[in-house]
Amino acid sequence: MKIGILGGIGPEATSEFYSKLIFEIQRRGIKSNRDFPQIIINSIPAPELINDNVSQEELSFYRKGLAELDSFGVDFIVMVCNTIHLFYEELQEGIKAPIIDLRKAVYGEIKNAKAITVLGTPLTVKKLYKFEGVKTLNPTDDELSKLSSAIFNYNKGFEKEKQKEFAERLSSKYLELGSEKIVLGCTELAIMLKGNKFINTVDVLVKTALKKCC
């Protein structure tokens, strides 16, 4: 089995995914290093998709990264980023290797929740994780703008504890308002926030990858 990882968006989240995937494979029991799958990480210096609109120029970085992984003959690809999954079908059409559909996997985790809150970039909150029949209690436009700045700064390594504290306050607010689960719709948030009230999208990607490879 050969796994492709499109990462670098951001690099720390990619490292988190890789470490968790290896840990889970170990936990299932391996006899030697030869039992691990081949894993190819393509950590791309792509633009952050934190604005309301994504241009074709911005997408070109992701297309190129996926094509590079595809050229290695990987069995499937994991995109360690939430927002890019808005363009899942378009990107999948450009390559042969199947890409894990994060949106579909997240729906499997929250479909029975009475109410959810999605934290992430504006596009992720307003479009990617909008599901028919699932009630959402989502942040305001002003809160989303501040959250996008927190994500951007966290990825740069700037005042990381401050960014984490803001995300924690925002999640606590919506839990108190009645949200049953918080979807961490950005891989940086999946590093910042921990607990059983959160749907950690990095963990969802790991879980789905394991089903395909092990």
C-alpha cells in the first residue's frame, strides 16, 4: 500500500496527521518496520485559503501537488486541509488516485447530532460543512474574520497561545448556546483544541485512511 499525503497547509497539521497515523498503525500491531505502508508526503508552499473567495491561481498550487503525488502511483491521497475539500470533485477529476472525501467522512461523525458548530475559515463554515437536516449554531462574520486571523497567525507561529485562547473562548461560547459538537473545520484548530466535544478533522482523516490501508 502506498499512501500520498498532500500537506504543508499547514506543515504542523501535516506532522500531526502523520504522527497520529503511525501511532494508530503501531497500535494495531506490526511485526517489523517493513509492515508500515509506504507514505509519501508532499508538503507544498501553497497559499492559505482563509478568504471568502479562492482563485484558480491559488488552486493551481494544490493541483500541482496532487499531480506530483499521483505520478508516484499512490493508492490514495489524503489532503490535510479542510477548505480545499470544497473543490474535491474538481481536483479529483484531474488525477487517477482517489482522494479521501473529508466532507463525507465528517458527515458520518455528526449526522446524529442535535446541533453543531463549525469553526474554521469562512468558506469551510458557510459551505463545506452545511448539511441538510443538521442544525448549525455558527460564528458571526466578525468572529469568523477574527478566527481566520488566529488560524493564519498560529500557522506562522505568532503568539500561538493567544490564538489558541481565542479559539477556546469561541468554542466555549457556542457549547453554552446549545451546540452538541464542535467541528474543527481547520487542521490548525485540530492542533489547538482537544476534548470529546470536538470533531477533530485530523483524527477523522486518520480514521478514514486506516480503513483504506490497514
